[in-house]
Amino acid sequence: MWHALIAVPAPTEPYWLNLPYWLVGAILILALFGAFQVYYWVGRRLGERLYDSRVGVRFGRERIQKVERVVERWGALAVYGCFWVPMLRHTLPWVAGALRVSYPWYVVASALGCLTWAPLWWFGGTAAVFGWLELARRSPATAAVVAVAVVGLVAWLVIRRRRKRRRAAAASEDEALAS
């Protein structure tokens, strides 16, 4: 008889540091919310100096200006949306602070983002890890093939992205030389 596999730990059983699974998830959601508040206030404190800061230099002026346009257009709604877009997730909160997005709306948007995005990653990530471990227990060879396939896919995506950036940089250099 076939039995459904449960790839997520029991919610009330000790999971990490003897805390139940649901409590660890709640703590992580609160930590993410706290980090977003810190990002906002650091961005607000930096203001225009954001471009010259270590973070600003790392992300680049053009990328920050793109994020500024998103924030100017969508305001606090962009804060909620940034949870679902990988690069925006790390730049938008700083820019929202620098642009002085209404803090009460920022808090609401970041709280909603934390409450909707983090549990998906928490449960989905845990399910993926526990599911892979169960697969490794039942069929180590299949688990190895899956791991190699995932690593290969990630490597392919990273290489593709780097090539795309190089092409864009070369095109902008060619354009600058032509003018």
C-alpha cells in the first residue's frame, strides 16, 4: 500500500534548538521583518550618500536609480512586491528609506510581505530539504542525480546571467565610443 510522504516536520515536535517548527518559522519571520526595518532606517539615514556607500557602490548607481523609479511609481506597494523579486528584495528597502516612503505604509507593506513570502520559503524550503533527504534514504543514486541536476541548473543560470551582463556592458561601451 502506498503512503503519502510528509516532508515537513511535525509542527509541535522539537525541531531546532528544541523549539517547535512553527515557533522557529515565526522567529524567522520576525527577524526578516526586523531586518527590513533596519534597511529602511539605514537608507533614510544615508539619503543621497546611499550611492557612495559600500552597498551603493556594490549595486551600482544605475541599478539603484531603476529601483528609485519603481519606488516613486508604486510607493509602499513596491515594498510588498520586492519580496517576490530577488534583486529588489535586497535593494528596495534601502531606497525606500532614502526616498522617505511613508513609514507607516512601509511597515504595513513589509509586514504583509514577511507574512506571505517567508512562510512559502520556510515551508517550501523545508519540504525540499526533507524530501531530498527522504529520497536519499530510499535511493542514494537518484538523490545524487537530482543534486547534480540542481547544481548544474544553478551554474547554467549564473553563467547565462553573467554573459548577459557582459554583453550589456560591451554594448554600452560600444555606444559610448560611437557617440
